[in-house]
Amino acid sequence: GDSVTQMEGPVTLSEEAFLTINCTYTATGYPSLFWYVQYPGEGLQLLLKATKADDKGSNKGFEATYRKETTSFHLEKGSVQVSDSAVYFCALSDPTSGTYKYIFGTGTRLKVLA
Amino acid sequence: DAGVIQSPRHEVTEMGQEVTLRCKPISGHNSLFWYRQTMMRGLELLIYFNNNVPIDDSGMPEDRFSAKMPNASFSTLKIQPSEPRDSAVYFCASRTQTGGNYGYTFGSGTRLTVV
């Protein structure tokens, strides 16, 4: 079945460092891919999305490119801030499968130090 | 738009008691999902509804768990009887059904503690 694999956390960075959180997926169809962010004590929020190969999603300085050839959707940010400390989830949804549920990765905790 | 509204935000109950969690999805969203989040198991999909009809409840852990969606603006997740291992954060999420390109909107969750 479909699945999402994220890099293990936690990831600890200094402020203004470059961030990469790896995400790879397995899907039989043509999924849409998402990154969600969860701040402490809150629900998950959609950060960005990409719906087809080579699409780049971006938001709040974060970006991720849908790479079909490597089945990846890595999250990047050029300069992280303390306020980016959160848990990040990669997810996929495959509308061609006939279901409406999303598959989430296990989450990667990011801690940014001042 | 007030977003997805869950209540209560926190619930502490004794083992064996019945617990009811509530969710109001975003108006116009016709898919609703219940998730459970724990440190050990991460984010687990329990059940989801399309147009108020349960589609997949394979994630419901056991018969003690039940969920209903009597109308498009309200859903409940009930645990009876509750056990300490049910302690978790329970999230409700909603989205439009049309296509797979739309993200979920999550509620703020209900933190359940069973003692």
C-alpha cells in the first residue's frame, strides 16, 4: 500500500541555518504531496502542497519539490528561525485510489536554537 | 471561518467511564476524519466519513470506540468504557471531497487522560 517515510528526528539547528527534512513516498497512483506543521499544543496546519511531478510548493520561506523520479518531497528552508521549532509531517493523498484518506509520515521534530 | 472546532480541549476521566469527544467541521466540508496521536504510535487514522457516512473504520482500535456523524455539522467519538491506554490527543479534521488536492483542516485536538 501507499506509505510515507520521513527522516528520524529530532533535528537541532542554530538560527539562520539551512534546513532539510527528507521525505520519500511509495504510491501506486499519482498522489498529491503535503507538508504539515504542528506547533506545541496545536493541531496540524497545512504548510505547503504539490499536486504533480516537478511542482514546487512554497510557504513562509519553506519549499519542497515533487520529484517523481526519486519519489521524494524534501522540505527545505534557507534560514530557520526559533519560531520554526515544531513537528513537521509529510503526507500523501492519492485521489486515483478512490479513497479520501491521507497517509502521514511519523513526523520530524525540529528545534531551532537562538 | 472559525475552523474545525473540537470540545473539550482537555478531558480527565477515570478508567471505566464513558468519554465523548465532539467535533464541528468547517461548513461545506463533506469529509471528516478522526485521528489519535500518541508518542508511541504517532498519528493514527481512526475513522473517516464522507457526506456523514462512515467509509473506513478499520483504524478504530476495538469495540469500545464508536463514532457518529448525525449531520454535516457535527460528529462524536465515544469511548466506553475508557482505559488508561486510551490516553492521547484526539484530532478531528475536515476537507472538501472534491479531488485529493486539498489539505485537511485540523482542529486543536482534545487531550484525553484516563487515570
